[in-house]
Amino acid sequence: MSTRRVVITGASSGIGQATARLFAQHGWKVVGVARRADRLAALEAETGISTFVADVTKQEDVDSLRDFLADSGPVHALVNNAGGAFGASSVEDSDPEDWKRMFDVNVIGVQRVTSALLPLLRKAAADGHADIMTVTSTAGFVPYEGGGGYNAAKFAAHGVVGVLRLELAGEPIRVLEIAPGMVKTDEFAFNRLGGDTTKVEALYADVKNPLVAEDVAEAIVHAIELPGHVNMDMITIRPVAQAAQHKLIRGELKPKA
């Protein structure tokens, strides 16, 4: 597996960071991409992976990433993980700037990176296959109050993945999607709720074993390491305590008497 290289966006924290670590443990060559140079440097020192500082919402950064990758080796897999939620207000009260930020990173960022790296993925696929994995969300399937901008962005990202799979049909490039439900990470809810730690703690209060970043990373790496003819079109991953977007059980999970 050491001859295969994966590029992971949003690698400075959360799911992206956990995925970069796990691919490295599995012997892959890893390029972790994110905006925060200090966090990438720490990850590189810890794991030995390669890193590249880039903001997926800036075309010039994505172009520089493409050029760096083209000069440094093949790209067999891309994990579009960079994303985020900003604000939890109603549609009426939302700040349009929050919606713009969410569309730029969750939707247009996916298009930018995928478009830029497709020629490199095609080149690698000539010797077998290549993979494009995009991290969306269960928020892309079921709307909920206060989720307007994030729901819309993830619905759009899910649509982009579906279109891409149709457009690449006939090529040995797998298009995969993973849609996590509740995942407890250091930053996602904190950023979404404006740094209000009381609200963040309430969100996860008494939830038995919410998913953590490493759980999602395990699923991503497993899907990409399956035989090349097997395509995990869609993976929905939730904690057992979350039966659906609106059905979250708090407290112990136990069999009925």
C-alpha cells in the first residue's frame, strides 16, 4: 500500500486529522491539506505525513496544491473533508454571510479541489483505479429547524457527488460519499454555536457513545481499501443512540425487559 498516495482536505482537526493518521498507519503516503500551518506542522511532526497549506475556498491555493501534487507524485485518492457549519439560526434570522461561507467550503470547495485534481487521479487510475471520497452529512438528507444554511449546503454537496458519479461512469474512478450523523469533535459544534460551551455541552449531554472522529476515519479508510471493483456509493454512519436525525436517545441504552 506504500505506493499509493491520498490527499485529505481539512486535515488540521477532527475527521480529517483522524483520517490522515489512520491512512499513515496503514502505510499510505498522505498529503494533509488545511488552512492552519501550525496544526499541519504538528501533525507532520507526529506522523511523518506530508502537508500543504491551502484554503479550499481560494482558487489560487487550490491551483498551487494541484501543481505541488503534480510535481511530487501520483494521486490515487482524494478525501474531500474540509467543511463546516456556521450559525444555527432560523431561515428568517440567519446571517446570509454564514450561508455564503458554508456554501463556499462545503460545496464550491469540493468542486474546486475535485476539478483541479481529476487529471492527476485519472493518471493514477490508468494503472488500476482511483477514488474520490466526499464527507457530507445526514444533514444533507433530512432538514431540521435551525439547520437552514447547513442543510442547504450539505444537500447541495450530496447532489454534487451524485452528479460526479454519473459523469465519471465508465472510468475506473470510484465516487464515494460518507454522511456522518452526530460526531463529537473538538471544533465542529463549538464553531457552529459561536463558541458557546454551555450549548455545546448540552448538545452531547447524556448521549451514550456519540461517534468520534476516529470512528468516521475507520469507515473512510475501509471503503477506500476495498477491492477496486467495489464502490461504497453511500455510507451513513451514526451512533446507535441516534436512530434518525430527529430521534436521539439520551441515557443508557438497554434491552427492553
